[in-house]
Amino acid sequence: MKNGDVIAEDEKVFYSRILQLYNQTMLEQNIAFNLLYKCDDDVTCLSYLYWFDIRSFIPEQAIGQALEMMKQLSPTDYDKLPKSFPNIDFMLVTHKQIVEQKLMKYSNYSSIETKNIKLFEAQERVLRKFVWSMVYHNHMCDKYNKPEHYINTQGNCERRHMKLVIHVINKEGKIINP
């Protein structure tokens, strides 16, 4: 087709259908690759900070044409499209604030009596889940090329029962939660 050879109409339809299926398959694989996050322990989970942005699949100069075609083919679907694209920076900043607050909250064992070992263990289990959230958050910062939104921390131990403590570090390199 590219060389200008004459191709029968039925062959053009066949080749066009193959190309359409190939493009659809590639789009599905790309979406699956981005919507799923494989953890360090090989567990796969939903990547809840991923935002499907059609601009990453269609060249910038073709977006207007693609939207116009969609408007003609399916006006109801076109009307459902968001009018603005997500603000990745806002999403990462908001997530960062939440995770940092939880890391600081669950790294503080001072309100737990020394003899209550079960409470120490329960709080550390919760803290480990927020450590996972921090690792995931930083992974998404890498994916979006937004290192300015990293959550910087330092690990340590609570001295009474040797439980995990996470110190959150600010932009100046100082520990926020002593």
C-alpha cells in the first residue's frame, strides 16, 4: 500500500481491518501496562494514581482531528469527555500530603503504654501500609517525571520495642517529625 502498488478493494479493507485491530491491541496493552502496578513482591495491584490521558496515544497535532471525528461518530460520547485534563501536580501534591501525615502519625508510638505490645504491633502494621503507599507514590513521580513531589524519608526504630519509625524529611533535608 505504501509503495503505490495497485491493491484490490477487498484487500484494502482486509489490510485496514488488520491495522485497526493492531492499533486497538496496542492501545489495550498500553492501558493495562499503565493501570496495573507490580509491587516489589510481585503482587499486581491497580495503579490508583494513573490517569489515562489520550494525549499520550495521539500526537498533539492530531488531537483536534480525532476529537472532531469522535464528535461526528458519537456525539453523546463526545459530550461525556472531560472538558479539562487532570492536574497531575495537584494530584501528586495532595497524595503526598496525605501519605506524609499518615507516616508521621503512625511513626509516633508515644501514646502506647510499654506493656501493650499488641498495640505496638498493630500500629507498625498500619505504618508499613503507608510505607508501601510512599514507595508507590515515588514510583508514580518517576513515571510522570515529577521528582519534585517525592516523599523523602528516613527509617529508624522505636527504642522501647524496636518497631519501625519513619521520619519524613522536608525540602531543606530536615526531619519534620522527630
